[in-house]
Amino acid sequence: MSRAERRYITSVKNLVRSGDGHVAQCVRESDIAWHAGNWDVNVRSIGIEHEGWVDRPDPWVALAADTDPGERMGALRRAHEVFTSAGRLERPVRAVVGESWLRSARARVSPDGAPVVEFGADELGPYREAHPLARAMPVIRELMGAYATDGEHLLAVCDAHGRLLWVEGHAAARRRAGAMNFVEGARWAESVAGTNAPGTAIAVDRPVQVFAAEHFLRPVQQWTCAAAPLHDPHTGRVLGAVDITGGDRLAHPHSLAFVQAVARAAESQLALLAPAADGGSARLSALGRDEALLVAGDRRIRLSRRHSEILVALARRPEGLSGDELLIELYEDESVPPVTLRAELSRLRRLLGPELLHSRPYRLGVPVDADFDTVARRLGSGAVAAALGAYAGPLLPGSRAPAVVRLRHRIADELRAALIARGDPGLLADWAYSPWGEDDLAVWRALAGAAPAERRAALLERVRGLDAEQGG
């Protein structure tokens, strides 16, 4: 083991990671196939299922420590071929990968394609010098540089659009990666490069590891990578991602823990160097209401449902989204033409004014402090009671926009999991007796177990009633 590898193992020993409580979603029946250079997408049924998915303690890790990489690689290649030819998701595809493959197919990504280089040398330098993550690069290089070079790996940092701003590491690895356009200035967002660690980490706002044929693009399937999103420490918004890319030796749970630790260190550095800005911001309230409220200066703007969805999507991506990306984020029906979205954005710009809504890409003109981000920040810092206090209900509860649905479930699931883990009867009761928690069997069970003895009988009766209603 090299010195860099020893430093790498040591750096993750104190990292504490919590398990993920999400139920796997899978496609039971679909017509998604790559035919004659085009995707034919007609998803008919997406359901909750436990069979068919690989059960691991951490679903964001590609391989358990005792899994044979060669055997898994072959199984994944076969599963990838089945998906791209027949549209079926089969074992051993993880839920996070299967969902990413579906998004890649809906975005019409060719499995034999390659990412494009969007920034030339004359554009890249000024852009990354002005980027907030430039301030974090010294600590990222300090933690990852030697490991990447000694292990024949690459370290990469991208912006919130998935554009690679820095790609550094072993010279031979850089040459090989250049053949698939894993180079500075190239865009590796999931919507153009398919499933890959930095692009998928940004798409789901979670650290993720991608192994071999889990990559959507066939030219990338000889690589393994792990990435974690990087956030503005004051607003919680995604600024980009940090990634480690290399060969099979990265197919280990430690590599994911490593990039998580690096991301946290980078965010801490940003917090030290960039104090929170004052003024020139807006407040977005979208929890517990179908029509969001935007407060900007002395203006209070009640938004329509579709405009609310657009603001939520843009608030999560301060660097902006292209029209194609917004279509994917907002519309279940992928036959919706781009002109429909452009008309909505035109109306929204007239309502907000050009100073609040910019284009190319579509983005908000001022920092936006959203109530759902407040909940996420408080949960991230362990302030469970404060997070519950800021939670006014599900995010845009009537919305079916894919981006909103994902964020709604994520916030609710993480908050209720934190409440159950805390075991505080007062906090559990606040959730259980709310409109969104009145049928939450898991929370009622936790409350019955944590409540004083004199209240337990009535609570257990409620648990039994819910269990019977829900077919338990």
C-alpha cells in the first residue's frame, strides 16, 4: 500500500455516515430502447418493489467490500445491454443507477456517445477563476492530489452544470480519460453524459459511486468513479461536485467516504473564506402550499403552480438550467414541446422582471433563500427540532413535476427519519398529529415506543388501527 493510500484510508476512518432510508423504485414494465440511433421511450408503469434490486447496507456504494469486481462487471454489462436494447432493468442494477439510466434515456443520451467540450481554453480560465469553487481548490488538492497521482487516478471538480473545471492527477490516466472527453471544459451533466458520478451526484444532490457498466456511456465503462456534491455553506445550494476517477481499485466503499470527507472539508473552507452576503436577496416559501410566495425587497409575489415549480427548480440550481434541462425537471410528459416552456418563462419574466429572472441559461438574478433549503441546512447540522419548526408541510404538495416530487420526498423522508432516530416524544407527536403525519405508521410506532407509560395504550391502539388500514 502506498503512502497516499494509507493517508486515504486514515482520512475516512472518522467519517460517520448514516444509512439511507429510501425505498427502491423500479420499472416493472417499460418500452425504453435504443433503436437506430434514437431512444424510444414509453414508460407505462413505475412502482415500488423490493425484488430485483441488490440489497446493500448503503445503496450509494457500488460494491460491498467482499464483492468480486470481475463478476459484478460482467453482470452489469449484461444488464446494461438488456436496458439499452429491451428497456428492462434487471439485477444487479442498483435503484440509484436504474433511476439514472431512465433519466438518461428520457434525455435521449446515446449510450455510444461522448460528452462535448463546451469551454475553450480562452473561456475556461476566466470562468473558473471567478467560480466560487476556485477558493476550495487548495484544500481539495491537499487532500486528494497525492492519492490521485500515486494511485493512477484523477481528481476532478465540476460546476453545477456538470462542466469539468479542473481535471488533475496521473499523467497516463489523463491521457486515457482524454479519449472519452473527460477533460477540462467538457460537460458531464447526466442529461448529456448519462449516468456518471459527478453528473449523477449533482442530479440527486447526494454522494454516489458509479462502477464500470453502471456508467450509461459504453466508452466510460472501463472506469470507476465516486463524487460528492459541493454546496454553498450559507445557502446550501449546489455549486458543483468533487470526483475521484480511476480503475477497479476505486470500487470500494472507502472511495465514496473519501470524497464525502473532501467535500465537507471544502465546504468548511468556503465558509471560512466567504462570509454570508447581505442584501440583494429574495425569500421563497414553497412548503405546505401549492402556490409559492416570493418576497423580493418590498414585493410579495404569489406564483401560479407552474411558476412555483420553475422557481423551485431554479432555486436549487443557482448557476441556471438550459431549456432542455428545465423540460426534464418540470414535465412528466416528455412530448411537451420546448415552446410551451418558453411561453411560461416569458410570462414569468414579465411578472418578476428581468432583474430577477435571467436567461441563457435560465437562472435567478439574486440569491434566493428557500424555506426547503432552510430545513435541509438545519437537518445537516443536526438541529432536528429547528428543522421541524421550519417545515410547514410537503413541498408544493399538488405538483407532479419530477424535480419537485424528488425534492418533496427527499425532504420529508430525511426529516421523518431524523425524528424517528432522535426518539423525542414531543417532536414525534408534532409530526404524527400534523395533516401530513396522521397516517404515518412508522412515526406513530416510534411515538408509542417513546411516550410516557400513561399515554402508551391509546397510542398503541392508533398503531393497530393504522396497521389494519394499511394491510399490515
